[in-house]
Amino acid sequence: MVRLKIMKRREWLRNVASASLLFAMTGCANGNKQTEASEVKTETPVAGVKTQTGVTTREFGQAKVTWIRDNAKERIMNNSLFVGADSTKINEWSPQGGAPASVSVVLVESEGKRILVDTGNGVADSLMLPGLASIGVKPEDIDYLYITHFHGDHLGGMMNGEQVVFPNAQVYVSTLEYDAWMTSPALEKRREQAAKIMGAYQERLHKFSFGETLPGNVLAIDAVGHTPGHTAYLVDKCLIIGDLLHGAALQIPHPELCASFDMDREKAVDTRKRLLAEAKSKGFVLTGMHLPEPGFIESW
């Protein structure tokens, strides 16, 4: 009986994911022109794409970008987590009850360097390290850690208890993000984990401003709103969006929707609209830390 219930649960999650992705592809009845399904691609059969469960690699110019799922269990972002519209409307747009998602990290291989963007939760069943191992990368092989923001599901994998996980990595964070988390009274109660981790990597810590080009020819982009210094990273034509989207199936057709985790919702909406519009106009491919597998969105 217990096994039957687990199987039914898994089947329900798969159905939710399929239906929610279909809504992202086809658009929702909101008075705007609906997007044709053929216009939205989450996986494209082009040269340079390699996929295995939880790991997808794509090539962009001379760079290679690999999306790696960190969460072991299937993840759905429930409708109740989204704000910015009446709950009745949100449930109408997402009748399956939620949007498929993930907790993920992104490995960039560029100019002979390995750059890991974010590090997942760092919990017992995290898949980041096995995912890296599956493509022949060990923690000591990582040259740089680029952090999108200081939430625990992005910093957690930097530590294993009291030990640093990436012994050779230089760490890059935005000045705005670092200063806000270390000094803002509003973040005082949430500071402990970030302060501990930044302290452990202090001798290898570098702060940057938006618009700077970081090692590996990676451009740091202003994505403020989710957190005070939330950062996106551009690698050739691949835009690493961090937490710009928590539920792509809902927020691509409705960028006015925020996840409840967004600290400054007005800025988060403005940033989401700006970056999605820019990415679309310039033909960028999106990858990010909460996109569903295979982790890339080609167009929308």
C-alpha cells in the first residue's frame, strides 16, 4: 500500500511537470496573444548538446556550459508561493497546482578555467558533487565560484561542516550583495550562514560591480530584486539567470508574478521583464538555478 502511494505521488508529480511546461510553451488565457508551442524550446537537438539525468551540457562559442540538478527529489513550486495576482487567476493559469522546478548549479568551462556558479543546498542528498563527478570534475578542479546571491540553496554546497568544499576556488560575489548581507539590519537574523561561509573563503574572496567582465570572459549583470545584489552572468549567448525565475511555466507568460522569496518585488518584476526582453531580442539561451530539467530554455 505504501509503495502504491509513492508510485501515485511520483506519477502526479510527472503529470504536474508536463502540464506546467505545456502552459509555459503555449501561454495562458490572459487577454494577450498566446505563444505557439513551437516557439518555446526547453531542449534543442543541436550540435554540442549532451544530456544525462540531471546533467545537461551545451556549447556557446568557445565556452561549455553544464546545468547540474542538485535536488534529489522532484520539485514543484506550488501556486501558493507566487504573488502578484489574485490566487484564483494564478490557479487558472496553473491548473495543475504548481510549476516544475529544481535547485541547480551551473558549471562554465571557458578559457581553460572551470567556473561553478552557485553550489546548491549542500545537504546529505545533494546531487551537485555526483553531477560534477559524472563529467569528470572534482571539487579541487574548480578554479572560481561565482555566486548569484546569498540564499542557502546557493551557498550551502560551499561547506561540508566546518570544511570548505572547493579548496582551490577563488570566490566572486557582487559588492551590493555582500555589503547588504553583512551590514543591513534587515538581514541581521539571516546573516549567520552567509557570514560563516564568506569567512571560510575570506582569503580568496573578490567583490565586483555590475558590468565587470570576470575571469573566463563572464559578464556580471545587474539582476537586483530577488536580493539586494542578485547577479546574472552572461557567457557568450548563455544567460545564467540565478533566481530570476522560480517557476518558469508561470513567470515567463506572467513576469509580473513574484515568488514570495523575492525581497524587493517591484524591482524583481522590473528586472524580470528587462532581462527576459533583452534575452529574447538578442537570442540568448537561458539557464538558471530553478529551471526544470533539462535546465535550458531556448526561446519563448
